[in-house]
Amino acid sequence: MLSWLVVLTKPRTEALAEGHLERQGFEVLCPLMRVQKQRRFKWTWVEEPLFPRYLFVGAKPEQSWAPLRSTVGVVSPVKFGGIYATVPQTLIDLLRSRAEERQEHRPLFMQGQKLRIVTGPYASLDAVFEMQDGSDRALVLLDLLGRQNRVSVNVSQLIVGDR
């Protein structure tokens, strides 16, 4: 049975710290989430840590926690009143099961999802995603002149949500 601690990392070094901790024999969990970001003028989905700057670290009862403090990318284990912050195994299992569910390939947008067009001739209009139209384009429904019209737009022009 593993004991789990919460570890604070340096900014944006979760993956680096995770690799070093695993090489030292610790089990590490860094749950990720998909977020939409604009990179090089295109909207893309990227995976970021669910808890930025924090990792869950598991060790066997006979394993020492001392190497945590000197691991590259790690600031320190989280403590409350001098006592390590522990995490129950049930929470770790839940986070892992959610991560496995997300590993399934999903399209960028789901049919019927409300979107907003951010650039181009239809900028600032709300749309409803209908289907993918190639790798870089999507067919969306727009309310124009009192009726729904099907329009093909570049997926980099779309963001999730409405006003």
C-alpha cells in the first residue's frame, strides 16, 4: 500500500519533477486537463496540469521522503502545521480513472456545441457546430437573416461558448 503526499513544484516544471521522482522510485500522478488556447494565431487544444505546480507522490512504507526536498523541479512537500499533507488512495484512484476516460480520442468540438467565431467575416457571431469539414475546417450553423445557414469556417476561428 502506498502513502501519497502532495508536492509543490517550481512554476511549469511538473513534467520535469515527475520524471526525476519516477527515476528515484516514487510513483507520481499529475492529472491533466484539456484547455483551448491560442497559439501562433490558431486556437488549439492543449493539455495542462489540473493542479498547476502540484504533484501527487506515492511511496512504499519503507521508502524515505527525504529525497523529495532535493529533487529537480520540486520546491517541497506540502505541510500543514509541520505535518505532511496526505491524500487518500480513493482520491488517487478517482483521478486516475478520470484521466483514463479522457484518453479516448475526441473531436475538437461536439455536434450541437455552441461556439463563437472570433475572426474573419463572421467575427463575433454565435454558431452551432455541425461537423468537421476536413482537418482545418468545420461546418457550423449561423443565424443569418432569420434562418439557419450552413457555413464552412477555419477551426482556428472558433472558440467554445457564447457571450
